[in-house]
Amino acid sequence: MVFDVSTTYDRDAVKQFQEILNGTIRRRRIRTVRTIIFIVAAACFAYAVLWMVLHFVAVPVLFGFVFGVVFLILGLTYSKFTSRSGKSLVSDPPVTERYFFETGGYRNSKAGKSSLTPYSVILTICENENFYVLMIGHNRGFLLDKRHFHKGTPEAFRTFIREKTGKTIQTER
């Protein structure tokens, strides 16, 4: 069976993409990074206190305290969704992409260019009431709008993609 889906990447789509990822895929990774940052901050504080006790000098305490505070602030404000370049995550005007899912792989037709990609590159599949999210890398993925299936249905696609990838679909409601 062949599925034909188009997705318009507007502000609503990108917001839902972030919500799905934050709710399913990224939560564990962010907790791990925050825990590591907290341990580094605690180590800086402990170093400062130990130095002060052993040497009766307050200058290293300030050094350890400053690094501890910096790492603590990093831990509290850490987010995977900040743009490193400072650019907007949404293009203006919004871009519409079309995806074709066939038995041997999927195609993304963009700017007249289409290439077949095997299903083995899909690492994680998530969904909510409006979209499927297919992650193909650590920071790369794409949306499939359930309201814009030109061929096939979202329910049939769910079964199809599960069979082709062997992955379970994480649901975010």
C-alpha cells in the first residue's frame, strides 16, 4: 500500500512537534543532563567548602561558589528546543512538504527532488491526535499531519509503519 501525506510546517505544527517530543522522547534525556549538571554544581560547592576548611582561605570559596551557581543555573534553564543560531524555527511563509510511503521506503518530495529512504533509519515514532512524528536522528525528525492523508488513512498508516519499522508508537495525548 502507498500512503501520500502532506504537512504544512506553521507555528501550530512546530508547537505540537515540540510538545510531542518534550512529552515522550526528550524527557529522559533532559532529566539526565540536569542531574549531571546538578552533580557538577554540588562538586563545586563541596570543593569550595573543603578548601576553606583545610586552608582557612575564603578566595577559593568564591571560585567554587561562582562555578556552582553557574552550573546550577544551566541545569535549571537547560532546554533541547533552544535554537543555537537564534533563528526562528518556523519559516515565513510556512513550508508544505509531501511524503510518500511505499513498500521499500519513503520519499520526501521537496523542491522537485525525491529520494527513497529505507524505513530502517526511523528511530522513534510518536503521535498525538493531529500528527505522527518520525525521528530519524538525534535532532532530526518530521511531522505527518493526520488531517492531510491524500492516499490511505491515519489508522492504516499506523499499522503499516509499525510493521515496516518494528517500532512501537509512543502516544502523547
